[in-house]
Amino acid sequence: MSENETVVNITVNGQPVEAKPGEWVIAAAERAGVYIPHFCYHPRMNSVGMCRMCIVDIDAGRGPALQPSCMVEVSEGMVVDTTSEQTRKAQDGVLEFLLLNHPLDCPVCDKGGECPLQDQTMAYGPGESRFVEEKRHFEKPIPVNDLVYLDRERCILCDRCTRFADEVAGDPLITFQDRGDQTQVNTFPDLPFSSYFSGNTVQICPVGALTAVPYRFKARPWDLTEVESTYPNPMGDRVVVQASRDQVLRYQGVDSDAVNWGWLTDKDRFAFEATASELRLHTPLVRGTPLGRLDPGGSELVETSWGQALSMAADAIKAAAADKGPQSVAVLGGARLTNEDQYAWARLAKGVIGTDHVDAQLDDGLPAEGVLSLPRATINRACTPGGTVILMAPDPKEEQGTLYLRLRHAIVNDGVQLIELTPRATGLSHLAAFRLHHRPGEAAAVAAALMGGDIEAGPDGDIGGAPVSAVAAAAAAIADRADQPLTVVLGRPSLAEPADFTMDAVAELVRFANLLSAGGRPGIAFLPALHRGNVLGALDMGLAPGLLPGRITLADGGPALAEAWGSVPSNPGADARGILQAAANGQIDVLILLGADPLGDFPRRELADEALSRVGTIVASDLFLNPSTVRAHIVFPAAGFAERRGTHTNLEGRITVQRQVVTPPGTARADWAIATELARQLGADFGFGAPEDVWDEITRVAPSHRNLSMEAIDASEDGVVAADSSIAFTPPDHATPVPHVDAYSLRLVAARRMYDRGTLPQHAPSLAGLAPTAVLAVNPYDFDRVGVEPGADVQVISNAGEMDMPVVADPGVPRGTAAFGYNYPDLDVRDLVDPDAMVTDLRIQTR
Amino acid sequence: MARLNANSLGVAQEIIARYPVPRSALIPLLHLAQEQDGYVTEDAMAHIAELVGVTPAEVMGTCSFYEMLKREPVGEYMVNICNGISCHLLGSSDLIHHAEATLGVRPGGTTDDGKITLEAVECIAACTEAPCLQVNYRYRNRVTADDFDQLVSELRDDTAKVASHGQLARVRQHISDDRRAGVSPPDGQGEPAWLARNPSDNGDGS
């Protein structure tokens, strides 16, 4: 509690309690350790007083009276009695009412054993019902979407799921219908609750009315073992992982005040199904004949021992280094690993093998050095009441679900103003104070004008595609709130263009940032919304060219680290694009893929294909075979989330722990152990016996992670934020010019959708079918110009190729732009993107 | 069946313009849809959702609360016989039985010719005129069995001069342009905050 906040003194059950002004009685009591039973109250949503379970005796000066404690604010001198005879009778009565229409089918209900209604009936209820009439009947569970079932007979109408859908997720697709004695929660007919966040309603349902398809009838709560952990997404959502009989069965969100507030996206929540997939790798694989004999040129992958696979990998690396030097070995990927795994691989690559051709991003993120050089924000800073957020990233609703929820809450409830600087509308557009939708590639012009540069119309009569008046108004709004924090959510808004355009815009933001931070003002900070699990950890751990663990460049950190490691590469290596280019040119002999699929993810598929066919030995460490690893020569089965211990770094730099609850399949090992073993075969002893040993070394050698002891991270509820960076921002030498778009073309924006052809969702049966089919989205006003009808199947032609797809009208796409998903399962946008052009222009014609 | 037709859509836009916040027009628009089709179709609800910027589920939530908004087809004439206490004491139960026998339907049912839907309803606030009923929400007072038979025959040959189901009034409210909400704020005031348009809206929806 900050100093200027006053305290409200109340008495709860005879004990003095210091409450915060404006706090609900139920919350103040809970903080003081007095639990008041409730169903509808949820600390992250508005109180509605629907269930009446929390009524207690409250005396605010006019004598005790029964009042709902979730609707009454604390006041000075208030006396609360939660144990009075009157309260007890009221709770008894409320429960009897709530149970009138409840079917009491607890023996066949998934919620049994962890059901608030069950628990509170035991603790406070009448024990016997006087109701002998017929109960309400509804059709037993009906699907409200593909993942969630609704049993309306069990529902006690607490309004939690409907409030969540409306207030938190912003998808009010379930509502109360037929209000009266037939009130029910339902969707509009044939319009499912197609929210990315629907699984949260299952978690917060206080009865068994909402159940999740992947968990239905799988386990009883008392059979579950659980650990608190961190989901490996860039937000680092805190979760409880629950397992039974050595199988992960459920993730539940944990209310971490700094991060996810208890929410999870459905994609993350139900991805647990993939951990138990039969397609998981469980034994090392090497090339062999169809009959299973080892054969380096064999057409099949055959099972072998760890010793065999490791020594073959070590031999290949030794041979490559002896033949063409260490730079003929390259490492791609690693963003899905723990910090410890990443550090061990980084040390193996850079300290033992001696190559700096290492990149965790597959040319689909932002330059590592650029990201690490920017002042880092926290999510809470972005959500500071009255602050400003500039969104210069792909749609957070599609890529960073829980960040979307936090930002949405901040905008709706805390007066945060959102300035959207994106090439198309996002899930937050309707809440944005200013929507500055620039032409693809032209963010820098808008950024410069926004941050204090000249506000002058360009040759098209606008600023990079955004109306001059809107940019001017937004610039004024930023200046108005200069005494509040300005946070930039930074990512790669379109994969149809290189990151250069985004970094040009960042340079403009940084150039003017001094104006904002003058006079002790909070200034500007960045939240890097990059894609893929622990990608921020990978950058911190040095899985990027030119970087070493601890956010330091090879040049600055090399000498110090050479003492600890023995040696470091002398010259900076290439990024993913450079590595694959070199491989395609025959300069890479060994390519190590750490949970990476260049064929599936790298923006230039032909280059990745060429590279994989030229590399002598491909070594992969992965959970599944993917299109790239299936072409590997040596495959190590890796332990995945919930199968290993370690730490995770989120987009804030927040380090939290991941814990193990099940054993890995077969002989799969954690990546740090694979790297350590491979290093031993190459003659280096890391001395790591456990992930804690690795972390211990990280805190000794990584400058940004000094003193971040495992004890401190483990003890803190929200983890520890590593904030320091020794890298200074270097603006690009010159701005990348944007080619002019001709009058008959539409410029392409390609960004990821939530459900895609990614490894985890495709191996989780409940999620695999959710990926949308490919459509091209075009502004309704552009149809006349390009001469097609909305909904028509059209031929889309670019310099690089052509494909057939339906075209739909989407007012969220600015005129002159066409939007396409990057990762549709059916059509691959990379067939359209011209790898050598800075932008991709499309022609559309009827077939 | 259907979304709002061109005519209704014009009226709908006029109705929406009366309110500073579009979703306030929800209930008037539901009446409009009922006036068009005799009941509120799902397509009309979806259309209204688009018009006022809410989800179809929210429209359904509102629509399903109100008894007078029908979500299933009803007859040309809704005959609602009051079964409140005053009417009950003065014989409305007998009247309902008589109506059932005459029309051959139970309350809630519609006659085979699609003319009449019979309903027994709670107090319709005409206790001094008990027993009373409504035809498409137009009152008939102190109704006897003979009165009822007379009414039914008039309804059947369309001589009863009752507006069709869904039509609330014969005269439609019209508000001139200069008095519409959001168009001209009161003198001396800027637009209130909840009216302020997004300055980045450039009119093409982008």
C-alpha cells in the first residue's frame, strides 16, 4: 500500500482489519483471513450480487443488517460479523434456494470434489431439502463451442461465465436468455461461443455446469497431483499443471497479479493433450534402412541408443569443425526450451564448438540485439492507469492472448489510451483511442510524426496511410499524457515484409524518447511481443548471433566469458536467414535444430528446403517429428513442458519456475542434459548434474542475471524481473525505402492466427480442428476497384506465385491492403511472398 | 424470413439516430422486426445486432426477456384473455374455457387458419373493466361469451379493424434531422465524451 493511500479501519468477527478505501467487504475479510462463502463474486470481475451467498451481518453505524459483502464497500468503523446466528440462517436459506433446481448429480459430475456448491453446502447448508416438486429440466449438456459443454440444469445463474465473456474477453456470445423462472445461459442459435478464452469459464464456474471437452470424465480432483508452473508462452502465464497416473490432464490458470490474472487462452489451456500424443518421440533416431539397420544414407529413421546417437552427432560436429572450421556448424531454434536448456546449448555452440551461427528466431521475429537494447517495460507498467500504450505488433488477441486480456482491462477500466500503429485492425481496435492503420511497411513515418516529428502529409495526402488529422490528434494525446508511462508493445506486425520496417519505426520512437523522459518523467519502454514459447529467454541466454548469455554482445562480453567457458567465437555469426543461405551454398556441414521447423516456419520455404538438402548432417532435438526433423540424420527425443524442471523468461524479462509433474516419454531427456552430454563427447565437461547447476552458472556468468538466485525466484509469487541490459540501441544506418504500390494492386499483410498448423495444436485433438480455412480479407470499398465480388473464389497473383482462395470483405483491413493468415493449415502464404522484395503486392482476378 | 427489409431498414436507421448510443435502440428495433414479420425472426435479431453493434446473443438475451416479443410465428391476431384476480373473480376462467371450445386451441395455440393465437395472461391493468382481453394489445372490456363470439367472427372476416400483430401505433414517430441525438449538441457545449467520435475514423470503416 503506498503512503498516500489512507486506511479504512473495520472490525471483522471482533478482529480489527485495515482495509483499502473502496474495497469490498468480502475482499477485505478475505485478506484478513476470514473466508466469506460466495459463488458469483470473482475478484477480477465486477460484483453483481447475483448469488446472495455472501450476505453477512454488516453494521455501518445503523445496526447490523444482512447485506451482500461483495456489493458493500468498507467504511470507517464498520463492524462485520460472518458468524452470527442471523448470517448462518441466511446462508442456510440461500443454499436451500440455490439447490432447488440443482440436480445433485454429483456422483457423475466432473466438478465433484472441487465444487464450491458442494463444499459450501457441506459447510453452511441445510443438509436436507424441503423441496419436493419437480425440478427444472433442460437438455443435458449442450456444446456451447467445440471445447466447452454446458449443463443448464446444474447452473446456479451466478453470471460468472457471461460476465467473463462480456467484461474480460469482450466476446459476449453467451448471455442469459428467457429471464424469469426459465432463465438459462445460452448462445444465439447456431452461433457458438467462439472465443479464444472460453476455457476460463470452465475454470471459474462454481458448479459443474460448464465442463471442458478434453477433461470430461478423465479424472477426479482427489486423484490429481499438481505443481505450480509457468506455461511456456511469451507471456509466461502462471499455471497449475495437474496430472494423474503420470499423464497431464489439465492446466488451470493461476492468478498472478503481475502476469495473467488467472486467465489462459484455450490454445494454451488445452495444448496439454499434445504431451501424451502417441506421436511423441521417445527414443533417439538415426538414419537407417527400412529393416532397421544403421545406414548414414538410409531412407528411414531407425531407433538407436543414446550413446550411439550422441557419438554420431559428436563425430559429425568434430569432422565439420576439422574440415571447414567451427563456423560450418549452425544452431537454429531453441525458443521453446527452458533458460537452462538454452544456456547449455549456447555454451555448447559458442564455448565448445566455437560457432556463432546460432539463432533462436527463424527470421519471423525482430533482431535480437535490437530487442535487448530497448528499455524493457512490465505488463503492469503498460497497464498503469492513465498511461499510454502504442501497439506496434501483430494482433495480441491472436498471438498473445493473456496480454490482450490485460490490455483490454486496462483500456476499459483504467483509462489507458491505446494508440494502434498497425497495418490492419486488431482485436483491440474498437477500444483504441486512435487507430493509425498505416500502409504495410510505412510505420516509421507515422511513428516519427507521432513522437514529435513534423506532422506533414506525404505524397498520398496522408502520413504513411494514416489520416494527418488523426496522427496530429494522437501526437497531442501522447504529449498530454507525457507524465504517465508510455509503453510500446513491439512485434513483427506482418511477416510479408522484413523486420527492417519495424526497426525503422523503433528508431523513430527511440529518437524522440528523450523528450518524453525529460524532467523525471517515466518515458518510454517496450514490451517485445515476439512469437514462440521462451523466445525472450533464448535471447537472454545468447541463442542469437553476436550475443552471449546475459544480454551482452560478443565484443563486450567475450573476454569475461572466455575465462569461464575457455573460449568464445571471435566473429559474430549469421542470423537464421544467413545460416540457411550459407547452408544452401554448401558452407554448413552440421545443422542443429532445437525444436525448430524451418520448413514450416521460415518465411522463405524454398531457401529452407535447399538448405536442408545441402547440409551434411542435420541433428534435431524435438518433441515430435516435423517436416524438417523428418529429414534429420540424428534426432534426440526431448522432454517437454511438465516433464522437466527449469526457468522461463517472459516478455517482461520476468523469470519464473517451471516444475515437473510427469516423466518424459521413453528415454527422452531434458535439452540441457542432451547438450551437456554432447559437450562431454566433444571433450568439454560442463559439470551440470541438474538444472539448478545450470542456473547457478548462469547467475555467475550472465551479467543481466547476476544475483538472481533460484531461491529468490522460487520464493517470489510473481518471479523476478531481469531488467538490466548492457546493449545500447543502434539505429539502422538508413531507413529502408518503401516501394510505391500501383493502383491495381493490394499490398499484403500476413500475420498469425491463434489456431494454426503449429506443432502443439496439431497434436492436441481438441484444437486440431479449430484452425480456420484460408481467406483473403479486403476492405469492402476495394471490391469495386479490383473488380470482384465479396465471397467469390478468386485467383491471387504476386511476383512469387499464385493461388486460389475465397476473398471476403473485412472493414478492419485498410483500403489498398489485403490481409492473409501466415499459418493457415490449408494454404501457405509463403507461396505468394516474394523473398527478394521488401513488400508483396497482390493482383486479384476472377477465375 | 428475414432480416429487416429495405423499408424497415430505413425506419431502423431513423430509430437508431434518436439515441446517443446505438444499442439503446435495441427494443424499438425488436418491435420493428416484429411489425415486419409478425414475430422476431432469428435473422432479424442477427441483423439488429449488426445495426446496433452488439452480438446476436445479446439481442437474444433482451428479446427473450419480453413476453410480447414473439420468437415463433403467431396468428394474425393475438387474443390475450386476462386471468388476473379481478377478471378471475368475474369469470375469466369461464371465458377462457369458452374461447378454447370456440377456437379449438389451448392457450398458447394458434387456430388452423392462422388467424388467432389464444393466450391467457396475467393482469393487464384494466381491473375496473373485468373481465377483459386484448386483441393485438388493443383492449376489449367487460367481455361476455357473446362478445367473444362476435369478436371472433369479426376477426375471421377482417372487419374488426385491429392493427396487425406487431404494429404498435398507426402513427410513426418522426424526429426531424436537427433534433436527432448526436447530430447537434445543445448550444454552447461540445460533444459530450460518450458521443465523441474517434478522430481516426475516416468514414470508410478502416
